[in-house]
Amino acid sequence: MARKIIDLTVTLANGMPSHKFFPRPIIVPHLTHEDFLKMGNGVPGDPLSGATTFLGMVDHIGTHVDSFYHVKADGLPIDQMPLEMFMGKAVCLDFRHIPDLGDIDVKDMEQAEKKSGVKVDGHIVLLNTGLHERHFPTDKVVWSNPGVTAAATHWLADRNSKLHGVEGPSTDKPSENTFPNHRACRDRGITHYEWLCNLEELLGKGEFEFQGLPLKVDNGSGSPVRAIAYLD
């Protein structure tokens, strides 16, 4: 039986919400089918039309992964990080009880781990807070996400979790600029995905396979990804 694929990726769209530090993306038609037809491509009786799209955005728009370089001047940029890091066994934990601008702390991690039935041991850990369903695509999604505390980030690192992922623009809440999760990730040599969606479909599914490969951006501080989960 074929495995079911769950798409965890937000659609990149012109003017979509972005983190408070970053400009919204510009994603607009570049050349249209009408433009191509005017160029005379193809052969008589069988013209060839086409279309291209202009993408203008920073590398932390939509569903993306942070490189080590993002928070550490001598950290690896995205094109030098091993591809094996961006795939592997995963589990989705339920934090839908955490309110907007709340904190996900160690006790929450422990309770969610127990509820999932999966002991975190080298897993990619996805954190479902319900943020996307509550607020996307309104701008409130940019100003409402919960944050992962430094202690909870160390809890993940202590269990050899190389990556974790959240809904919304950041693993840190927008109501302050202390960035405990980013600083702990920097210190522990781990990183995270931001702006995932459809995580509700993974709750109660136990262990599954995750993949979110970045673009090979030269010296990139991060990259958009197509994040997916495979369910048996």
C-alpha cells in the first residue's frame, strides 16, 4: 500500500504575511502566455506559449528552515549543511492548549511526549499549536505565535533532536526580542523549521517520516522548503 503524503507547506503568495523583521514577498507574473506568443516561438500552425513568475523575497518567507549561519557568524550556510539533516523520523506533539503568545516549556514537552506515545530520541519534533488554523492568512498570525523557551529547546537537544518545527513566523514569540529558542539553538548546534501547516493531521499518528529539503542557496541564511510527512 502506498504511503500517504501530508503536505506541511504554506503556499508562497504575493504579499503574504511575513515575520515582523522581514518584507512581504513579491510574487507576480514575469512573462505571460500572451507575451510569449508575441515572440513568435514554435512553428507555423503550432505556436509555443509559456509563462514565468518573478520571485522577490528574503530566504525566511513561508515554510522555511534556518541555517546555522542565520544566528552564528561562523555557522554553516544552508548550501553547506548536510542533506541528511533535513529528513528522518519525526513526531508531532500537541500544544493546542498553549495560548497565543504563551510559552512552551519543559513540562509541556514532557506531557505532550507522553500523550504522543513516542519517546523523543533523535526525532524531528513538530509542534502543533493550532496557530495556523486560528489566524492564517490574516496578519494576526505574525503577532500571535507562542514561543519555545530556552529550557524546552535544551530538552529537545538533550534528546538528540536535530530539528524541530513550528507554525507561524518564528519559534520565538513576537512580543519580545530576547529570542530564547534561537539563542539556545545557536548554542546547541540545532535548528528549526518555521511556518509549517496541517500539523493537526499528524497528531496521534505516532512516529512518521519527515522531509523538508532546502534550496541550495549560496551562503544562504535559510531557505524555503517543501515540507512533507509520510504516513504508513
